[in-house]
Amino acid sequence: MKNYWFLILFATISATTVFGQDTAAQQQIDKLSGQIQDLLAAQGKQDQVISGLRKEISELRDKVNAPQVNDSASREDLKTLAEKVQEIDKKRQADRDLIIKQIEQLGKVSAAPSVKPKPAPKTPAPDETTTAPATPQKGYEYVVKAGDTIGLIAKAYRDQGVKVTTTQILKANPGLDANKLYVGKKVFIPDPNAK
């Protein structure tokens, strides 16, 4: 029976050793299986990268093999363009000169007082007491603008052929103070030549 116990003991020890070896082997197998799966996943990613690179290489080959379009301009094209630019510049200069002339004309017109014939000489009513001249005069009505003086107004009318002086303007407008002209005031400009 001793042998029997010995056999049982030996079988138990062997079984435990084999079972322990099976567990260690299983762990190694599991570890190797995990590593194989990782390698397969990495290989799949590399296949995707290689596929993308192949596609880019194919596109680059197509571009290199495509016929080239010459986008550069010839000397003749540049010469034609330069002539057109010069023509446009000449027109621009002519337009500029015309605009300057028109601005100068407008400046002269706006600087000169507007000459309006007075519709009818004003005769004072019998009950009005004014220091107006005793005889009605013919002349023009002028509306004072910014910067006007009696001297400038008289000069502007003289430039237009109306021979009037500042004294005549002041006499024709009793109560008018030459030092206190304001914009919008109406001033009577006598025409000494009119009869």
C-alpha cells in the first residue's frame, strides 16, 4: 500500500506540476496572441499609409506627364500692354487738364457777384421817411456772400462793365455799414451808366 500512496503522491505532484506548466504555457500563449494582434493592427495602419502614398505618387505622375500650358507673356504681348497703358495715361492726363480748366472757370464764376437787374425802382411811400436818394436809380441787386466787402463787390461789378464806386454803393444804400456786412444781406448796386 505504500506503493499505492507513493503513486498517489507522485501523481498529485506530477499533476500539480503539469497543471502549473499548463497555466504558464497558457499565459505565454495569451501573451503571444496579444502581440500578434498588435502586429496585425500595426500592419493594417501601415497598409493604409502605403495606399495613401501610392495615390499621391500616382497624382504627381499625372501632373508631371500632363502637357504644360505656357502662362508667360511674350515680348510682343508686353509691348502691346505697355502701349495701352501709355494711351490710358495720356487720356487720364487730358481729362485731368480739362477738369482743372473747368474748376478754374467755376472758381471765377463763383467769385464774381451775380448781377441781377432790379425789377423796378423802389419809390418810398409818402408816409415813409427814408434817406434814400431823391430820384429813383437803375441798378442791380446783390446778395452778400461770405468774405465780401464793399470794395470787392464794386471791383466785381467794374470787371463786368458797370462803372461803380464804393462811395456810390454806400450812397445808394443809406444806413449800410461797410464794416458790418453779413451773408444774405441785399445791397443795391447803382448803375451810373444807366439813364
